[in-house]
Amino acid sequence: MRFFLWVFTLIAAIVAAVYFSDLNPDPIMLRLSRQTSTEVTPLYLLLFCIAGGALAVVLLFGLREVRVLILNWRSTQRRKREEKLQSYYNSGVMASLSRRTSEAISQLQKLLALDPTNIRALLSLGNIFRREKHYNEAIRLHLRARSLEDGNLEILFSLARDLEDAKRYDEAIQALEDVLKHDSTNPTALYRIRDIHIRNDRWKAAHAVQERLLKAGLSDHEVRAEIQVMTGLKYEVGRQYLERGDLDLARRYFRNAIKLDKGFLPARIGFGELLIREGKLKQAAESWEKSYVKTGNPLFLQRLEDLYLELGEPGEMLRIYQVALSRNDQNPLLKLALGKLYYRLEMIDDAFDLLSTLEGLQDPTGALHKIMACLYIRKGDTESALMILQEALNRPRPFGTPFACTACHYEAGEWSGRCQACGRWNTLAHVLPSFGGAGQPRESVREPVQPHPYPGVASPFEPV
């Protein structure tokens, strides 16, 4: 339509030019410059102007069409390139998910050869190298990605993971601190910084991060869980101060842990050890006895027994056991513990009379069988002693460990405030003896797990 309109306009202009030329036949003097001039008839001048205008219009429309063609060509090339890059990326990701690592690396490297600044490819390829334990290459790729997009939190988290897996913990913490510069209350960054400090026994630093985490706007459920972690960290900080001899600070942290959780046994035990370190043995005994009354946990009984024997007051320990049995006279663990104390005090008849009532008790530690065999020997009944030992040897399951984690079922030979396998605090408990079967909670204990790579938390005052 535009073309016909343009042709019609051109014809009308020519007709008008001829018509006005007949009316104005005289030539016109046209000056081309100050010194140059020429005579031109009006018809020729008008036709020349029309021709010049038409040529300008043709050039204008032609250039526009050429520009559109060039832009379309560039867009097509760009789209084809993006499709090729996307194809390489999709193939690399799918190969990575299928554990075809070599193919995944090849596809992503082809992508980066075409587009060295592709953030997604740098991230994915770095993650693959980290998974394959090529930490230096993973770090190099993620550092390049960070240089291209410094505020990208996903890049910073990936870089921190590379450094952490490479055991470059301080650099990992710095990468996570960079996350906090962009998001000061980011819980993921705080969690990971805290866990790195815990892994390296930096309890004071972990405690400081935990304080920040509790102010990070967590949900009520998360806050309750993190308060439990805070309790454990306060205990660990107190334990470190105790080992260094800074008793005032140790006391403060133990008390704060107990305030957060009245049933937190490690802090109560640590507080008693602190009193012993100060030479306040009576106060330590009173503290542990009150803790036993409040919690009913047999851990305190063994410590009380050792302490009262050291004080030369076994009668106090006998009193505690007898009071406890008066409240729960069917508790086999109390009877076994009192019988063992009788045996330690050379009260042979009392030990024999009490432990004889535990016939058929499945003691996971094997202590009952050993003591009964010794008692029979002391009484001159070697045959019965041999029968007891034979019974122990014929057990379907060998004697095990006296403690098990109530969270992950890790079995331990000594009590500690924190499970070496799962890292939780206040979860190691006595495997209780029972009649006619395996001890409790040994029935619920699965195959022993290997300790977690975090170091243990045993301290001089913790072993039973």
C-alpha cells in the first residue's frame, strides 16, 4: 500500500511540474556558487528535485532494511550460540547427576571455551571437582566466578565448602564472613562458621557465633534446638577454662549451662570437678548428691563413691545407696552398684547376699559375673565360681560397653559430655542391666557406628 501511495505521489508531482512549466516557460537563473550560475527551466529543476527526493527516500528505506537484516542475523547467531551453550550446560548437568563425571567435565569445559564468564558453568564445574576431591581446581573455578559476580551468595557458599573440605578452615570462615557482609543474619553462614569452630575445638569462638545465631530470627522450634547447642557450648567453654585453671570463668559457664537446662548432666559433673579442684571435696559431694536426687542418673553415684572413698567416708556412700534403694528397691543397677561397693570394702558376706539376688541379671559389662566368681572363690566354692565363669563365656553376645548414645546408638567404654559419633551433648547413658535379656538401652542399640571425624571431648574429669 505504501508503494502505490508513493508511486501515485510521484506521478502527481510530475503532472503538476509539467502543468506549471507550461505556465512558466521562461528559464530560471540558478546560482551554484558566488561565481558560478546557470540557466535552468523550471520543469528540469522540479524534475531534478523530485528525482533527488526519490533517491533519498530509496536510500533511507534501503538502509533501514539492511539494518533490520543485520540485526536479525545477529539475533539469530546469538540465539544459536545461547542454544549451544545451554545444550552444553544441560548435557553437563545431566552427566553429573548420572555420575558420568568425565563427560560432565568435558561438556562444561566446552561451554567455558565459548563463554569463559558463564557463572553457572563455573559453579557446576567447580562443584564437580570438589566432589571428586580436586579441591584446588574447584577453588580456582569458584574464585574466578566470585571475581565476576562478587555479591553472589551461592558462589561464596560453594567456595567456602571447597575450602572447608580442603581443610583450609580459616579461609572457609573468611568466605562465609563475606556472605555475612551481604546478609548479616544469614543462618546458613552462621551455622557453618559455628560448625567449623566446633570441628576444631574452638569452643569460645563457636559460643560467640552461637550467640549471633540465636539473634538471627529463627523459628521457635529452631531456637529451642539451638539453645540445646548453646548449653553444650557453654559446657565446653567451661571445661576449657577448668583445664586452664581459670576456675571463676569455668564456674560461670557451668552455672549458665545448668540455668539453660536443669537436666544437663555434663555441666553438673563439671561443676563438682571444679569444687574438687578448689579443694572443696565436701561441697563437691553435696553438689553431686543433690544432682543425683534431682536427676536420678547413676553417673553421679560412681563419682560420689570414688569421692567418699577418697575422703575415707565409705559410710556416707553406703547411706546414699541405701536411701536410693529404699525409694526403688527393685532397681537392679542400684543393687549391682551397692554390691560392688560392698566388695570393694571387703564386706564379703554383704556383697554375696545382695548380688546373689541378681541371679539371671544380664550385666552388659560382665562385672556381676566376675565379682560373683571372686566371691565364690573367697568362700572356697571353686566349682560354683567355675560355673559362673562358664556361664559368662556361653553368653550369646560378648560383654559390651557400659555406655550408649541415646541419639545415634554409638557405644562407648567411657562416659563423656558429648558423643564422639553424632556430636550431641548429654546423650551418653548407662546401658542398664536387665533380667533374662540384653540390657537397656542395649536392645535398641544398633550396630556400633564409627566415631564422627570431630575430635572427642574427653577431659581429665570425665572418664568413669
